[in-house]
Amino acid sequence: MFNLNKFFEKIQGKWYSHQTIYFVSNKKVKNYRNIITLNTNYFKENKLNQYNPYDIIHEEFIDDTLFYSYTILNSNCIKILSKSSEDNINYIEYIYSINQNFRISITYLKDLQRCLAVSFNSYIRQPHCLN
């Protein structure tokens, strides 16, 4: 049985983030660097239970035009999907936890016809947060 608590524990803390976004239509590239802090308050406590791999957790936002889901692919990978029925935009992100101090993610932004952008992200835990 997969423990979602442990997965979220792995990604908590302060992280250096480097993001590269490629916009398909105009072939432009943007780079961003940030410091991100994730803690237990970021995640809904009632969702942090035991799940089998490939379980899906669905939650719908209040306005019913946007929803998201998590799909646990394995103990080191989670897929996040968000769909906007108003704009027909899909956000798909795969987060890979390489080890407790390094993770990467690949994100796709799509409409009904094509891929709009692709993002590659790396996250390194800040040194004073290392165990």
C-alpha cells in the first residue's frame, strides 16, 4: 500500500526552483528561478491517507468550471491534472521525487487541439533544510 503522507513529506520544505518554459506557438523560452516553501498546511489534511498505486483523488472547485485530480503512478511519481471547462485548457504535471533533496517536474499546457507550452522544473532542497 502506498502512503500518500510519505510522498508529501518528501516534498515539504524550502526548495530552490529553476523553471524553463517553452511556448510552442512563438517558439519562445522563459526561465525563472524561485524559492518555494511547501508545508503540511499546503495540503488538505483529510486527503493524506493510505492509497494504493493508481488511486485517483478528485476534488472539484466551487465554480464547477475547474477541477483537478492526483494520480499516484508510483512511490516517487505523482501526476496532477487540472482542467478548465470554460477555457478548454488542460494542465498536466508529472512530479518525480528523485531523492529527499532533489525532484523534477514536467508540465504540459494544452488546449483541445494542441500543446501550448512545456515546462521543465528542477527543485533542490535548501542546504539548511537537509536532513
